[in-house]
Amino acid sequence: MSLFLGRELVIATMHKKENVIGPLVASKLGVRPFAPENINTDCLGTFTGEVERKADPLTTARQKCEIAMELTGCDLAIASEGSFGMHPSLIFVPGNEELVILIDKKNNLEIIGKKLSTETNFDAQLCESWEDLETFAKKVHFPEHGLIIRNTQNDITQIHKGISNWVDLKKAFEQIKKNYNHAYVETDMRALYNPTRMNVISEATENMLYKALTTCEKCNTPGFGVIDIIQGLPCESCNEPTQSIMFFVNGCTKCGFSIKSPNPDKISEDPMYCNYCNP
């Protein structure tokens, strides 16, 4: 914590993520967080496709930090990047993975936190009537969570974003339906319109901070944490290895020191996740 104490930290966001990230880093690292004015992180990609995200989430988060540091002259920055889709291990369950990165140019440090959650309202639907839209909106927790309306999933010629009240929703729907006889409605996954996503960003920040406050026993550098996993947890029925995590590898990105530790949550896996018992 002494590495960060009292320093300014720029939060690379234009979507109000400083509301959840700021208080956490201020209280746990002793930094003075701020979000810069006039920052444009949408130039790296948008959820709605106006700008294609060309890099992977980690690279994109790094680029956000670089933009913020260049804009402000600050040598300590934090950024997050989210991904949405089907959960990698739970069939037909949507997931939200958030990545949070802290970059310290002064000390040549990079600390990464992640959170994969099933707590998300990520969804979309083609609606042909107001009744269809009203049902969908209630299902995804509108108006507390914002919505986006357009013609089709990939059409950006006429798009209404950040809709957060019923009057604007009906107006946008009628405009689109008048031209196309239907409307494609989706959840607005930008953080300022999605409280559920904000909660996951907060959890990813906590994960990053845990690492930032954990030092390497060899070189005393902050950021010691999980860098890899080893699969092979044995099935509790047949004892054959499964794809579940058997060991976590905790390591230091600075000196390379690492420790392998067993999964603290379980010593065997349910046969339902075994390729032999449940092929």
C-alpha cells in the first residue's frame, strides 16, 4: 500500500465506473482517484457495434489506461472491460466477465483482477408489439436497467441508446416499428445504465485489490495472486480426472516466483461433471 499511498489515480472511464471503483481504491490503497473529463474510451469499441472492438479485453483495458494517462499526465491508472455471452461452463446460462487492471508506470507494475458472474440481465429480443416489448422490459428489470432499440441486431442506422423510462421507450419503439414493423430490443450493457454490471465491476475491483495488497514473499512486490490453474480434480465416483480445478498457481509477475496450492473449496468433483461417468 505504501507504493500507492497519497498518489493520484486516474480511472479510465466515460461510463461512471468511478462511482464503484473510486471508493474502493481510495479506502484500500490510499490513493486519490478521479475520472478525467472528455475521455473517449468508445474509440476502442462499443457494445452496439458502431466501433468494432479489435483487441481482446485485457489489451483493450490496457489501452484505456494509456489513453487516460496520456490525457492527464498521471502515472497510475485503472480501467475495466466487460464481456457478455453464454457462461463457459454452465449450459444456456448468460454470463458477465469483468476484468479490472491497475497500471503503475512509476513502479512498472500491472495488477489484474477478474470476476465471472451469472448475475446479469444480458438479453435481447425481436418485438412486434408493445405487449412483447413490455414483457421483455419487465423481465430485464427496466427501467432500473437501460434498454437499446434498433431495427436488427447489427443495424446502426437508427439506434436509440440509454433508454431509462417508459415514455422514451414507447416513443423509440413506435419510431422503429413505423419503419420496419418490428424492433430489436436489447439490454444496455454500458455500466452507467446497468446496476447489475456495476456490481460485478465492483467484485472484479475487489479481486484486483486483494492482489494489490498481497506481496510476493521473495521480492515483496504487490500483486501476488492467481496466475494459472491446473485442472484434473478427481471424480468422487470413479476417481478419474475431470476438467475442474485441482490446483491454483499463485505467482509474482515481477520476479516469477510461484506457489501451487490445492483447490480450497473441494477435493473431488460431482460425477455429473465427469467425462467418464457422464459422457
